Amino acid sequence: MSTSRHDPAPRVEHADSLWARYAPTTRHGLCLGLLLVATLLFFSAVIFGGQGIQGTDAVSYRANAEAMIEYEERTGEEALWAPNVFGGMPAFMIGYDIVVPQLDTVVNAVRSVAFPASHFFVLLVGMYLLVFYLTRNHFSGLLSALAFGFTTYLPIILAVGHNTKFVALAYAPYVLLTFVYTLRNPSLLGGLLFAGALALDLRAKHPQITYYVLMLALVWWIVEAVQAWQEDEVTPFAKSTGWLAMGTGLALLMVAQPYLAIYQYKQYSVRGAEVAAGGGGGGGGMAWQKAMQWSQGPTELLTLVIAKAFGGGGQMYWGPKTFTEGPHYVGGVVAALSGLAVWRTRRRVVWGLGAGVLVTVLFALGKYAAWLNGPMFSYFPFFNSFRAPETWLSVSALGLAVLAGIGLDYALRPSGDGEDPDRSRSLLYAFGAVAGLVLLLIVGKGTFFDFESTRETQIVQKIEQSPQLSRSNSRVRQFYQRLDQRKQQRRDAFQADATRTLLAVVVALLFLWLYRRETLSGWATASLVLLIVVVDLWGVARRHLGEDTFTDQQSTQTQIPTYGFDRFIQKQQQAAGGPGHFRVLPLQAPYVQSPMNSALPSYHYQQVGGYHAAKLQRYQDYADHILRLGGQGAPNENALDLMNARYVLAQQRLPGTEVVYRDQQTKTLVLENPDAVPRGFLVGNTEVVEDPKKTWARLRSSTFDPRTAALLPEPLDAPVTPIDSGSTAEVTLEAHEPPEIRWTVETDAPRLFVASEVYYPAGWTAYLDGEEVPIHRVDYLLRGVHVPAGEHTLVMRFEPAAHRYGIWVSAVATVVDYGGIAVLGIPYLRRRLLPGEDEDEETT
């Protein structure tokens, strides 16, 4: 390929420059050392204080995974089923260890004592290498690394515990680095490197981020394709595309474990199933309305340059979303430099990245750009699998940070290189545009904004439309006083942050102008601009990741409260023989927001409810249509019985229950449900009901008794005999572990064994006296096994084939990729590092 539009002009270093006197390797060492220092300082509480960040999501994970963690610590074996949440669900989306080692295994080795500092440094190094490769400018690499590293969204997701998302973003620069390397160097080595980087990003187990990064790369690729066609470079571009396609396929094989099992689970989850409509695990995606929640409002894009343009987070936030933790702030200097790069730099990489940033910003608008997102949601592969469109801005910020590094490189290049004879004017226009916009908003903030949230506006409208309410009403007067006070606080916050941005932009422009006037040296100017960006972003980042965010590393469990009613239920569990003998429905308790949205009870005992964004669709149907917790009345009694709900936590007694414990501290009652079915029992009557809606109605009916009859979607292959007073039909639970449940069954006639365990066909296998037997779906969401007369041992094991096959495929693909890189890469490095190579070649 031609290099005229791919590569910058060769670096021009003045002989008397202090920076130019250092050898290239020394410069790299200093830059990496600076990134390490920044990491150590920002996460000093982790590195030197032995503390960590325990966000709400991390606490929820610990609660959901507690039973699996206990089992693994006791046996040394991995548990792939989480029995404590939603009556049981696969662990693939909770805690699923990746077996085959890759490069991230080295980083993960220190994760337990240095996270998130470990991956933060990886992120900084990746951004530095990416931008240095594009510009051959060390300071550009530093600027982009620190600009993206301290982008406000990263501290925010760390504070709330979105750790997998953070790790995926940490590896994202390596995906783009190997992508552009392969575009410029069509080769098997490039394809293998791209495969390795893409696999690392996917192994973070947050495919949403990987998907968004690849979308950015796809837009970049389209721009490259157009340019290759126009410049008659189709053949080398086609070769690059072929190697990238090969790398993508190999990367998918390298992550067959965990994604083979995860993909299989997705078909049955709320993220991919349409069980309610068809009774099976279909494809499909999330509904438009649900997926488009947390769309970024168009005017809210101002938060990219004014952090508190919409109040920041919490109660001060007044933007269009329901709530938010904070903005996607990149700062005015980064915005000005990236704009400068797009405007004045004539290179494919800039056009590709610029187009990628534009497209991802439009995707972030979600429902506000339905003209684009609607067709994408309906037709583009996997686009409808993800929610919270504002997450696209995390990748937009990455692109802006890279463009800012390119913009700084452009600003520091000497005049006469043929790109722009008057860089001072270009700098003035680019920085002046950002400064002018911010100044206009400062002056006219009262005209452009009312600083009132949608909910507050709705309340005001109701007050004004109600003749019974007036300003003379004390409660109305207090509301308006609080509203006026809050709006003034928002105006002040807007003013402060807008002034902050304006000052940073003006001072950065002053330093760059002094450089163009040859008053400041290049390295000094770059250092000062870098300092401005770091001080600005660091200060905003600390608002969301302050000292109070860091806690003792072992405190995840201590953040889960234990009340008197918890201890009471744990005693009952111990008396019954341990976990597996009953479940609890936390209907109302101090740590319960709603029964289907609270993970913390899972830490103490097996519960009917729980919290997970990707629960089984069949269980969601149970909650919505059988248990019916959304109504004002009590939960359906049959639904409670079916899920072995022996105890209910509530504030008042429910029909069919008895009060067995009163927690004086929290006023929580423990209600016993004596009619709850055992975890395993026999029935002698079956009914066939194919339609899901009719099944739900029958299960809710007071005429249906789940202890004596079972509903099936299709007839059994063998008959069953009703149970009467003279029948023998006994079931004893012998063992209940996450991966295996064992019962002893004695019956004097063939009957249907019903396990009060969630039906999941992609992994559970039943063995009757050592022989595999089919598992039938019973009562819409439970498991059933036909048992002949006699005494039997019935075992159910969770042994998903996708897990086993995934490990083997990942292992083979990893050996192929890493082995190929070693075979091809070592000779390449030897050639690059031979004595006599000039600096420009070495740094390329």
C-alpha cells in the first residue's frame, strides 16, 4: 500500500532538543514509567493501602456466587450451576472460570491484590502503543493514554462494580492496534496478532464492549475500503481484509470456552428467548423499548466537554435518563485536539476514526436517533442483544482520545512539512470553536437550559392543573423551595465546570501558540498540555472514585448485612440437613428492593427471587404470570408451593402461612408455608396442556394441586399410577450440591418424579440407577423423570457439553495462534532489532 495517506511524515527532532538526546528505548521507558507512576498514584489505596473497590455489582456477584464459592473451596471443583438465585440458574453469566491460559492469565495473576490498577496500567500501555504506532510521537501516545484512562466513564463503572466492562475496555486498544497493523501489513502474522488481541478482549466476558469496539473498527474498515478503491489499492486491502477475517474466526475459536456455553444459555435467557410466545428457546432480541432505555439525550452530549452540564449524577442529575452515575467526560482540550485532527489531518486513520466516533455517538443517542438505530436494531446481527445505548460513548471516548493524540502530533509538527503552512491559525480556529461554544453556554445558560428534570416538570404541571393545590399550600411551597434550591445548585455546578473547561482550553491554546512562536520547546509544550489534560480529567474522575470508594479487600461479604431473620432461617436450614431442602421468598425485607431484583438474600440461603440482568426467560414467565408479584395482592399460593418456598419474608401475614419468627429490629416477619412441596416428590396424575398461557392459568388455579398432579407439554411415553392412602411413594434427598443432586426413590407403581428444580435442557442429565433417562419439563418450569416401580437411586448432574467442547476448541486454537506468533514473530523481531537499523524503522 501507499504510505502517503497512512503514515505521518517522518519525525523531525531538533538536535538541541532535550528529548531528542535520549535513545528511542529510553524514551519508551520514560513514557511507560510515567504511565506506571500515574497508575500507582491514582490507585495508591489499592497498591499501598491493601484496599479495593467493592461496587454494588461486585457485592451482587458475591451474593449470587456464594454457594458456588463454598463448593469450590470445599471440593476444588468448579461449580457451573448457581442454586441460590432464581431457584437455580447456570453460572455462565455469574462466575465462569476460563480454563485455557492466554496472555491475560499473567495479568489476572495479580488481579486479586492489584485490581483495578493492574488492568488500568494495561489500558494505558495499550493506548500509548496504539497512538505511538499511528504517529511515532511519544507525547501523543502519552496524551491519548491518559486522556482515555481518566475518561470519567471508567472511574464510574469501577465505582459501581462493572469490572468486566472495565477489563474489556482495557484490552480494546490492543484490538485496534492489531487491526491497523494488519491493514498496513497484510500478513499471517498480522492476522494472528489480531486474533490474539480480540480473544483477550472477549475473555473479559463483556461482549457488549467488544461488539462496540469491532463496530468502530468496521466503520474504519469501510473508510479504508473506499480509499483503497479510489487509489487503486484493492489487492493489498483485500489481503488485509482476508487476514483480519481469518483472525476474527480464530479468535472466536480461542474463546469457544466460555462463549459456546454462554451463547447456548443466551437462547434461553431474557436476552434471547421468546419462551412465552412459543414455549421454547428461540432467537430474537430484547424489545425496542427496553433496549433503548438509557439513551443519551442529544443535548446531553455537552457532558463530553462540560462534566456537570446536566448535574453530574444522583439527585443533581436532570437529564432525560431515569438516573445516571455521571457523564462521559473527555474534556475540552481533548475535544479541541480531536477536532483539529479531523479538520486538518489528511489521513485515512483520521477519517476512519472520525467516522467511527460519529457513528458510535449516533448509536449512543438510541431512541433519539431512531432513524438509524431502528433499522440496525431490526436487521443488523446482534445489535438488538444489548441495552443502555449510552454505553456506546465509552468507545466514542476511546476514538476521541486517539484523535486527540494525532491532533497533538499535528500541532507540534514544524511548518513546511506540506500539510499546513499556517498551523497557528488552525490551532486558533479549533480551540476557539470549543472555547466559544463553552463561553456562549456560560453567558446564555439561563436561555438554553431550565435545569429542571422531566419528573420535576411533570410534578409542576400536575400542581398547576390542580385547583386544590396552590402556592399557599405548605407542602407545595416546600416543594417549590426545594426545586428552586436544586436548580440553583445545578446552575452553579454548570457554571463551575464550564469555567473549568474554558480555562483548560485557553491555557492549552496559549502553550501551543507559544510553541508556534518558538518561545517554548516541543517537549515542554507537550508536557504542559499533557499536564492540563491530566489535572482536568483527574479532578473530575475523583468525584466518582474518591477515597470513600476504596474499602478493605475482604469487605465484599461485610457489605452484605445479616439480620436476625437471616440467622433464624439459617438455623432451620441446618436442622433440615443443609441447603437444598427449602427456598425462601424475600417479599419484604431491609435489603429487598423487589423479590426479583435483590441478590443479597442469595448470600444466606437459596431463594425464589434474586437479581440478574440475564435470568432465564422461563423463570421470568414464572414470576410474571404464575407467581404474579407485580399485582397488589399476595403471591399465588401454588406458585410458592411449586418452588419449594418454605419461608416468606414479609411485613404482614399472608394467606396460608404462619408466623414463626418476628425480627424486632427490622419488623420483618418470617412466615412458614407448610404446603410447600419437597425438593423432590412423586405424583400419579398428569395433564397435557400445550399452550403456555393455559398452563399458567391452570397452575394458578385453586383447583390444581401440584402435590398430586403435574402439567406436561406433551404426553409421557409410559403410564403413571395414581397415589392413594395405601400407596408407597417415598423420596429422600441424599445430597444437594451445585453440580449434582441425588435422591432415593421408592414407589410401588410407575410414577412421575418431580424435582422442584428449574428446567434447563442444555446441561442437566438424569441417571436412574446409573442409566441415563430423559428429563421432562413439568409444570412449565420444573423437571420430571418417569420412575418405574421399585427402589431407585436418582441422580441429576449438570454436565453441559458446550463447556467440555469449548475447552478443547479453545485449547487447540490458542496453541495454533500463539505458536504461529512465536514462529513468525521471533524472526521478525530479529530483523527489526539488527544493529544498523535506523530509528525511524525501529519505531515503526
